[in-house]
Amino acid sequence: MKNLRLLGYLLALSLFIYSCEGSGEERPLGEYEKGLLIINEGNFSSRDGDISHYNFNTGEVQQNIFEKVNNRPFAGVIQNLVEDGDYFYIVSNTGKVEIVNKVNFQSLGSVGGNIDDEDPELIQPRSAIVVDNKIYIADYGPFNASFANPDSFIAIVNSPLGGEVAKKAKTSSRPESFHQINNDLLIACSAARTIDVMRIGVDTVGRSIEVTGTPVRFLEDGGKLYLFTRNSSTVFFHEINKSNYSISNTTEINISRPTSKLTLGENGEAYVITSTGWPDYNDAVAKISITSGQVIDASLYEGNGFYGLGFDYFDKNIYVAENNGFQGSGTAVVINQSGTKVKTIPTGVGPSGFIFKR
């Protein structure tokens, strides 16, 4: 009887321990794990790019959080903020990638930063992706006398926390963005107008697939994989066959002067910035349908200096980044789906994108 009673106690204890381990003790959220992160590109001449944080609950805005946390300026022109696991990768086209802890934005490592050297590791990085504990960085490479980039490459670093570039793999001109699928990386190359296919581990481009329009980035919507491209009068959504990466279907939407700034909405809809360009810069947010291939509203919201877009799936609002001509700080304008302004949020210099952390 005593043995049975002891066995019962041990069984109850083991179940208690298992339930505690299974549920896990939740750590408090870090200061920057919730809210809105605003990517501020910065002015090229002063290299004053940084990240802003907006608290949805209190309305508080913190500017230059990288500098605030690390007691030094970021000192770059930010092209992309890439999230992977516990880290953010801040990609600057002034020759560096900085890795920060996404909980508190503390710097953990970097790649490049030696652009003034005779042979810099990175020259004009555009984006990054982490695969198999390696960082792959898309880099335009140097400009030649014709302002072209024939020597573009993918820089590969053998640690997710940065360090030296272990390999530079040649790619088609001006790689912009990545998408991982199967055991491959798809690379959107804007100047070459191709999708380059790189086998992970082999780390060389095996083939290139030509596409219509200037490639911008890959999108996933409704279980389908698209490459978004554009020209001066049309946006294209190329549906990619997930097995052989051929273009299985293309949706063309005719719209005047589309830019590369696009964000997905709901129900097969998207929003794209259009602009007349210099010297007037009459800009608009257009609402389009990928499903029907139609323009729903060519001027949902109008203004100037539009430089980025985001869609918040929580409150269903559209966030428009206004750069103020890069003359000081910019503004994030929040509009509803009728195009009515809801509120504004102060930003840093040259706001260009949003990451929503709800």
C-alpha cells in the first residue's frame, strides 16, 4: 500500500512538472516586440537612417531607436528591415548590414561597414535572407562608367550574427529581393529583368528566368506565389509555378506611372503609389485588384512625397509614408479604406516602410 501511495505521488509530481514545462514560463515582451516599426531610409548625404517605434496603445513615438539603444548613430541609408527568428537585419545600401536583437534593438553583430576600403565586402546591399544559419545579402555591386551594375552579387556570411563575407556569388544585374522555396532561393533582379535561381548549399545561380517588367519583390497571396513587376504604365503580377518556377499566369493592370511601392490588402486587393515624378510629384495611392486585374480607385488618397506603404490587418487601415522632400523629418499618414485620413504619426528622415507587430 505504501509503495502504491508513493507511486501515485511520483506520478502526480511528474504530471505537474510536465504541465509546467509544456506550458512554458512566458517572458515579458520586449519594448519593441509590439507596436509599429517605421523604416526611415535617411538622407544619402548625411546617412541618418534609423527606425522609429509607435506604441498603438499609448500613441507614444520613439525616434532613432537604434541610436537610443546602442549610443551611436546607425550611420547608413536603410533599404530594408528583415525579421528572422530573434533578430532584425537592418540593410543599408551604404555598405553594411547590422544585426539587432528584436526584443530590445541591441546590436549583436554586423556585416560590412568598410565601404571606404579599397575592396569593401559590401557595396550597395538591398535585402537579406537567413537560410541554414547563413545570411544571404543581395548587393548591386559597383557602378560602371555607364551607371550600370554588371558585377552584382550575393554575399554569403556563415553565421546569422554576421562577420566576414565567406563568398560572393555572381548574379544578374541589380538583385532586389529573395524568396525561399523548396531547396532554392529565388532572386528578383531588376535591371536584368530576371528571376535567378540559386540552389541553397551550392550557393551559385543555376539559371535565370526572364520576366516582363522591372522586378520588385515576391508576394504570397491566396496560396499563390507572385513576382510583382512594373513599367511606366502597367503593373504585373507573375504567378510562379512552385515546382519549376516558370511563369504560369500573368495579371496585367494598366495604371499610369506606378512606382515600386506596393502593399497587399485583403481579398486579392493591393495598394500601389503612383507618381508624376519630377518636378511636380503629384502622388496618389491607387487601389487595385489582383483577382480581377482592375483598378478599383486610381486616386484613393492624393498628395506628394509618398515614399512607402503598409496595410494593418488588425485595424484595416493603410499607412502612407510621406518623405517631406527629405527636408527634415517625415510623416506617416493613416487612412481608412475610403481614403479618409484617420491620424498622422511623426517619423524620422525619409520614411519608406512599415512592420506591424500586433
